[in-house]
Amino acid sequence: MNQIPTKEQILAWLADNPGEGAKRDIARAFGIKGAAKIELKRLLSEMAEEGSIARRRRSWREPSKLPPVAVLQILKPDAQGDLWAKALEWQGEGDGPAILYVAKPGDPALAEGTRILGRMTEVEGEGYEYEARLIRVIGQAAAKVVGIFRKGAEGGRIVPVDKGEQKEWQVPAGQTMDARDGELVEAEQSGPRGRMGLPRARVTERLGDPSAPRAVSLIAIHQHGIPDDFPQSVMDEADAEVPALLDRREDLTGLPFVTIDPADARDHDDACLVIPDSDPKNPGGHLLWVAIADVAHYVRPGSALDREARERGNSTYFPDRVVPMLPDRLSGDLCSLHEGVERAVLAVLMKVDAEGRKIGHRFTRGMIRSVASLEYVQVQEAHEGRADAQTEPLRETVIEPLYACYASLKHARAMRQPLELDLPERQIVIGEDGKVASVRFKERLDAHRLIEEFMVLANVAAAEELERLRRPLLYRVHEEPAPDKIDALREVAQASGFTLARGQVLKTGQLNRLLEQAAGSEFDDLLNMSTLRAMTQAYYAPQNLGHFGLALRSYAHFTSPIRRYSDLIVHRALISGHDWGRDGLSKDDVEHLEDTAKHISETERRSMAAERDTTDRYLAAYLSERVGAEFTGRISGVQKFGVFVRLDETGADGLIPVRSIGREFFHYEPDLQQLVGSETGLTIGVGQRVTVRLSEAVPVTGGLELELIEVEGATLPGPKKGARKGFKPGRRMASVKARERGIARKVKRNRKS
């Protein structure tokens, strides 16, 4: 033939032969040989420039078509549980065709983000364009980065907002999404990340001005991959829900339940009530009701709401917003126990004796009508004789019985000896302009402690009830500290002049006695921080391994299913165990209990990290106008590279780089959490009082860099000037001797082992 085909002929042939797109395939199909191949190559290049075909490695195809084999990324399951995928090499217009992933028997389970090589089959009349079958798994989703885009001559670079990410990312031209210089962006890795050169990335989303209000939490949401938009299918399910009816529920609407929450609470998922027990066999006892929103009635197993709630695992709380586990139609309305409105609940009635021991309980699925939505401060003031118009009618009949029951529970708590750490909770207040208006520490009232004790007792009752029913559940597990952590705590205690008794079985009472010894002394904060660091992190598990911190044998989360998926599982288990309906624990729930426990433990840690990073960034922004100012604080951590200080005024944590301390080399003693000067013997360790100067505050990363001025009232020599007020010889000798005692104890312990 050797006659060059027209562009229309080439397009028609490519459509009929999707698996054959190489230049030699086209040449063979049209009988093109010799020098005519040069003209064919020119024509194909011209068609590519026009956009009518696209080049893929050494083959040509229609840009609106996918090849027979393509690299895909698995997406989140839809409302029906089907898996979908997107083509990573799509070069046509729009977001690409809809691709349904069809698994064969024996194929591995694929999580969202997994990349696969898939065999593509084009389909018609199904509501999607392709079906994909697995050839092989390639790997997980590409690494992502959130940062500030810096425009360059050819593309640009991304400066990460993560303090731990030092290397910038290079963005080639054509992959910037037209991001502006200084704009906050999210990008994903687009090339290998080798040792040499910058990793390559492509911008996937433009997030706007990094200094805009609410941008701080937005950074954390994208940086940690927290889902903040509900799919339409989830919103549709939520909007379709209607209030539950009394039906087979126990009618508790005649009881004066109240909710007690912070002033800025958006939802009210727990209500309580105390009635003096009239049973002569329980003199001085109480009947304690705790009612929790019946979320399981609305979030049923296998629904789109359920899948989204499990994916999120929990709500995430920032100073300026909440990323909820459930849509507002549920969390702020149907599952919120509003005043004067009938709401479905799972409730537990607990019989408490005069000593605060729970001597019986029963669970029910009921309906309540809260008589008042109260605030913590409001309730506390009513108890102290300063009732307002809302609390005065409730003071004797509702509020005082709550405190009477709490008094007995306090006695039981003292006997149980849960870990009593004194760690003030910080509150960041955001103004209308989106900036930090103030930073303060929350006041702890008996009203707070009262609700906490009621909720703990209800959680214990839920775990014990499901054990009695022999039903699977998720426990809240807090294992005892590792021996090496306790040895390190003992070292700190002894160096501070206190004693942590040795014993075969560590109990929280021993730790509480140590904290009592230190209370009110200069080592108070040090021992509280060191004890906290010695603890393990709590998690969820189907196995009961106890809760060390609360000193409880069995403990589960039951009291907040609006914001924790673990509690929803416990509610379903109770519903199944009591045969209260068909919305209980499903077979799928039971089969995947281990996976669910692991997943929601991870989402909890993800939320904690995002909340911590957001707090750091807000505090850095708040302090950025006070660079050069001096602050007092306490050393909260020591590493080889520097010293971390927690500032008294705001609770912010800053770093003093070791290179900036004094004019001598410092040895790092990891066991004692100390830096020791090579010439003076100056010891810098956890818990010491310091005065520092703020030398740098970077709001976009949350980083604070400090300069050390004084340690325990003694002034350091400046980095380039002579000493202004040197350390006294007695102090230096005491530091050296303390170090020697520490080393001697360490050697002695090693010899014994």
C-alpha cells in the first residue's frame, strides 16, 4: 500500500484495535514501508500536538481511551461496598472514566490508595466505562506533601510545612495546577525519591492563602489525611433519617434527665440522673442513670453512614472547627439529647452503695426527654449556692443528688487508686478574625469530675454486661508500663530525692505516692511529666488486657458513639446481646473486629497528631509577634540535639538547639535525660526551671526556637561575651556529683543483670 492514511483512518483503526498502538503496528496495518515511515511518524506527532491522540511510552492511542493494561489506584468503597479505581496515566479531558474493580476468587483485599496493574475491559450501558481485573499489586499510594509553593522558571518547588521534613520537593512545569507563589498546596510524589537531588511531585490541590483564617487546621487536615468532606451518598442517608419512635423502647420520658457540657458544645450525647435509693438493703446508696444517644438506630451495619464512620474512626477537634465522625443531621440533631425533645437512647441504671461501689446494673433501650441542657460552670455555681433562673428549680431535686452520688464515687476512686496525674489542659481561644485571641488553662471543677466518674462507671458496666452475655466487643486497653520505662522513672525520682518502691507487680498506687511526695515541690512538674512519658498508649482490642491507668479489670467505651466508632460497636453488641432489634452487631462486624480495633486505634493517633500540630501552629502564630521577649518555663525533654522547654504562660513547647548553649561541649546522658557540660559539669535536665528568649517562631510549621538565658536562677555566659553571672562552684560540684551518682547506679544495675 505504502500510501499514508488520513488522520480519520488512523483514529478509526486505533478505536478498533485498542491493544495495538505502536508505530510499527500502524505501519503494518496500512502497509507502510521504508521512507514512508518517516512521514507516518510526522503525522502521528502532528496528531499528538493537536490532542487527537496521545503517546504512551512507544505506542499511540486515543486520549479518550484507556489501554488494555493500565496502572490504577484503588478508591474508597461506595455505598454498596463496590471498589472503584482511577487511571493514573489518564491523558484525556476531565477526571477520567469510571472504572469498577472486579475481584476474582483468591485476589487479595485491596485498601484505598493501593496501586495495581489492571487488565481493562471496556463496557457499555452499565453506568461506568471500564471493568478492571487485577494483574498484580504495584504498591501503596504515592507519598504526599503539604507545603508552600514557590514558583520557579520551570515549574517550582514545595517547602513542606512539616517540621520533620527538611527536603524541598521539585514540581516540573505542567504539574503545578497553576499554583501561585506563596500558595498552600497539596502534592503527591511523581518520581523516585533517591539520595541525590530533590524528589519530584505534582500538585494535586490548591489550598489557598496559608495565612487565611482557619488555614492552620486545614493544613493539619490535609497533612494527616483526615477526611473532612462527606460523600453525597452519606449525606443523602443522613438527610433521609427521621426521629426514632417509642415502639419497643422503655419510656423514660418522665425522668428528669439533664445534660452537662462545655459552654461551646455543639452536641449533647450523654444525659444523667441520680435518685436516692429507697431500698433498705442499700442505706445511703444511689440509683445512677446514664443515657447515651442511640446512634446505632441511625447508623446501621453496611450502610454508607457506617462505612464512612468506620473510615474516620472518630471526630477530630481543632480550636477553630470540628471534623465530625457523623454528619450534622445526626451529631447535631437526631443523636443530640436536646432539652425538651424526645430522643432515643441506650441507658444504664446502676445501683451504687454508700461507699461508691457499683453493686448492680441493668441496660435498656429507651426514650428520654432532657429537662435541661446545662453547662459545667452553671452546675458548679448552683451547687455552691449561686443558682440562676434555669438551675434554681433543679438544684435540690436534680443537681444536689448528682453531687451526693459523686461524693460516694470519690471514695471508691480513692480506694481503687487510678493514676492521678496533674496535667493542666490548655485552651486556645480563636477570635472572629481567625487568629488566637487568648491562651489559657482550663479550670477543673467538681462538675467536670462528676461527669467523668459517671461515664467511667457506665463504661465499666458495659464491658461487664457484654462479658456476662458472652458477646464480642472492643475493649479500651491500657497496658502497664514497660520495665525499662519504670527504671528510667525511678532514676529521675531518686535524682530528685524521692523514692519509687520496687515490687514484682507495679500498681498505680505506687506511682500516686511518688506524685504525692513531689506535690508542691520544685520537682512537681518533672515527676508528672516523667510519669506520663513512662506510660504506654491506650488502644482498642477485642481481647481484655485491662486498663492500668484507671486501675480497672474490664473497660470499654460506651458513652460517646457520636464521636467514636468503638462506642458504636459496643452499642451494637448490647443490642444483639439483648435482642433489641436487627441493627445490632453484624456478622461482618464480628469477623473484622480485630481489623476495626487496629484501624480506629490508628485513626485516634492520627487525630491526636493533627490536633497537636494545629495547636503548635496556632501558638507559634500567637507568639510570632513577641520574638525577642523573655519567658519562664520548665525543661520538658532533653535530646542529643537540644533541649525542649514548655513555657509557663502558654504551655507552648520550644527547642533550644544544643549548639546555642554556652561555650562548651555537652555530653548527652539518655538514661538521666540530661546534658552535662564537658568543662563546667553544668547539668541541664528535665524539670529544671529556666528563663529563655524567643529567637524564632514559624507559624506555618509550628516551630519555636529558644535561647537559654538562665537555669535555676543562674545566668549562662553569652555565646560571644564573657560570663555575666557564673554558676557557683557548689552548684557545679553538685551537678558533677549527681551525674556520678547516676552513673554509679547505672553500673550497679548492669552488674546485677
